[in-house]
Amino acid sequence: MLRELVKKYKVARGEKKREAAWAIVREAARFSTVEPYWEFIRGEFGGVNPSHIKDAMRFLEEIGGELEIKRSADGKRLWVMTLRDIKRNPVKLDRWLSTSKRPPTK
């Protein structure tokens, strides 16, 4: 499944690319508690390189802050910790956007 999502992400543009990136992040988050994580991803999903998942996460961070990658005190990105947080709190972006765009009631 993850391998097909990565392929879709690579060829997609615009809104489709954003949707594919979110699909990758959500799928990768499902396995974020498995240790060692990156070795598991390489072995379980042949052909999926950790850089593919990281690229999708960077893309979501760059296009307007849809995703915030956690960072350590020295500025290094904490990829797996970010995925674990997404797994623990899977609030969908469109749910947040729909509540923020709703006009105030009188």
C-alpha cells in the first residue's frame, strides 16, 4: 500500500500531490511504534526508502504549515516522533479547516 502511495505522490501535482502526501504520512504513522522504524519500513514495504516519507512530510510542512515536523533542541528533525504524534492524535486537517472557516454565529 505504502509503495503505491509513494508512486502516486511522485507523479502528482497540485491538490493531488497534497492528498497523496497526507496519505503517505497517515499510512507511515500506523507503523510508527515499531522499532527500529526505518529498517521495518525498508523491509516490509520493499522499494520504499525513508527519504520518500521524509520528502512527503517536508512537502506538507513547506506548503503552508499543514504539518509541523518536531525538532530537537539542536534543530534536528524528529521524524518518527512526529509520526507517533499523528498516530496518537489523528485529527483530520479538513476538520480543523471547516471549523476555522465557519462564520461566527450571533
